[in-house]
Amino acid sequence: MNRILVLITVFSLFFLSSRSQTAREEIADNVLLSGHYITAYPGPLQDTLSPAPAGKKPFYISHYGRHGSRWMNNATFYNKPIDILQAAEGQGVLSAFGKKILTGLKAIANDADGRYEELSPVGTRQWQGIGRRMAKNFPEVFGDGTLVDARSTVYTRCILSMSGAVMELKAFNPKLRIEERASEQDMPFLLSGFYSNASAVRDADVPRTITSKSITEPKIHSLRVARELISDINYIKENVDTTDLFNSLFSVISSVQNSDLGDSLSLYDIFTDEELYEGWRVMNVKSYNSYHKGTKAKTLLNRLVEDANEAIAKGGIAAHLRFGHEIVLLPSVCLMGLNDLDHDWNTADEIEAAGWRNYHIYPMAGNFQVIFYRSDDNDPDVLVKILLNEKEATLPLPTDNAPYYHWSDVRDFWLSRAK
């Protein structure tokens, strides 16, 4: 079976059967989740969406999505653990297990060579699937002659993600009008903090701004992994930063799920379930500390409201589709108030218990869709439903028909937050 279909099946069964699981249990059941924000998109976690309220039908979609699965940013990510293990091998202290892991790491690095930051075939398939399901779930939106305004940041991985999605919409209805563009003119709202010559700047160069009290990062117990790989404890003490080795191994091994190499290679046996949980836990706290107040999403949220008001008043606009990056997606869903993700917590345990788990919020190809409903063009009571990774989300607003909310309430709430 195709690996993506396997992932979709596994994640769907997982969601239906384990709503009350702890993060530790979730990761034990599916090690891919330990990949935190580089977890490959699992497919829809809700098979059947709530029916539209009586008399209402969808007419417009506002969307933002992260690019699909990609290779990591540069050779350094892949080479760091290789260099550490090769140095130990040169001194004759690399264990048999360490040699096996080193061989696997070299295969991963070879797969990524020359493709750093690029969208992988896995990422292309993710966005084709999202576009296909969008059309299937809301066919009324994509009528003959309606406009799909699709915009991407200037990064190739985002442009190709956009093309994968709109290709499926065009296949659904060849009579759609689709406009695609990737321009630096749109960067201020698609990727806040980027200005002229944005194409020369990497995601990693955007500063992470912590805007509230930070949760203390949990500790990683890294010595056991080093001792499994390197046989001489004195060599480890004198030459190896075990935390650095653990983290670099964790990143590379987690990344394999984002390429087709994941069909044939896994190195997760290097970690215990507890170590996978610990590695994920640190990254979950980092995500929360950096973005849960959503300060980098105000420009996008204002633009979303502006575009939606135009679509409601003007008509003929099927969707505004926007393709960008995790450093906008995560703060956006927090600023929007989805699923109480902007709430302030005090400990790693508290955010986990509250459902603040980065692999569910912004995996590769993570996205939100705001679906607009009305009875006809003159209906003043426009309703919205919001999907986070194709699952119905909540807002901290009163409603008489959850998961649907009155657009007038949502609009005012979002504008107050985006000031």
C-alpha cells in the first residue's frame, strides 16, 4: 500500500480510538508523531464533517497552508551526526550498532543531497490530496466561472504546494478561473517580517519572538543513546556533547518520513519510547514559547478579513488560497483563537493535557480553512466553520449552532486581535 495511504489510515484509526490519550501514549503508538512540526501531514483526522445548517450552503473558502513535506534546510543538519560517529569510528570506538546507524545516516544524507529545502514527492501528494478533498467536501463553492485566487510566498516549495492543490481544483471543475502568483508584493502578509529581496532569506533567519512568560524546557537524558553508539565511555566524556548528538540524530531520523526514503528506511530503533517522548516534549515547549501569542500573524489575519468581506460583497470568488510557512501558520491559528491554543499555561504538562501538541497543529502541509455559508447572495447572516488540518475547530465565541459561528462575531473578534 502507498505509504501516504498507510499514514492516513493509521492516523485516522488513531484519532477515532484514542481521543483521551496522553502525548506519551500517542507517540508510543505512532513514533512518527515525535517528529513534532516536521511530522508528515497525516491526512484528514475527521472523516465526516458536520452538515450545513438548514438552508445554508458553502460559497467561499479562505485558507492558509504550510508547504508540504520537504528535505531539511542544508547539509549541516544531515552531516552533524555523521561527523560525530565518523570521528568515533576513526578512533576505533564506534559500536556495531553505531556502524549500522552511521550507514543509515549516510543513506539519508545521500537522499537529501542537492535537494535541501525542496518539496518532496510526499509533499506534492499531500497538497494534491488536500485540494481534492476541498473540492469534494465543498463542491458548491467551485462553480463554473468562479475565481480561485491562489498566492504563494516566493519559495519554490510553497509554489509547488500551491500548484499541487489548484491542479486538483481545476480537475474537479475545468471551468474555474484560477489565478496563481508568487510575488514579493504579497510577502508582508504571507510571511510577516520579510521585505525586499525576500527570496534570498531563509525561514531560519526570521527571529522567533517570545511574547509572554516562557515555559521551562524539559530535560533530555541523552547519555544512553551515545553509549549505544560509542563503546568507550571515556571517549564520550572527552569528545562528545551527548545532548547535541541526541538532538541532531533526532532531527535527521524524524525527517525521513518526509521523503519516499521513509518507505524503506527507519532508524527509530535507536531511541526508546521515553526518549522519543522527551525529544518531542522539548520541541513542543519551544513551539509554544515562540508562537502561541500569534504576534506574527496580525497582518495575515487583517488580510483574511479584508478578502472575506470582498468575497461576501462582490460574489464570484470561490476561494482565497494562501501558501506559506509554519512560522505564520502556528501563530495564525493561535491568534485566531482556534481550539484555545492561545491560552497561557505554566508547564509542559499543562500544555500537553490541554491538547497543545505541535504535531496536531502544524505538521508539514498543515493548514486552516475558513468555510463561509449563506442561503443566497442577499442573506445577511453569513456563517463560518473553521477546519484545522481538515478537522472542525472551536472558537472562544458563543454560537447557537456549533461548529458554525456567525461571521459578524468572528470578524469583530479577529479584528480586535489583529490591531
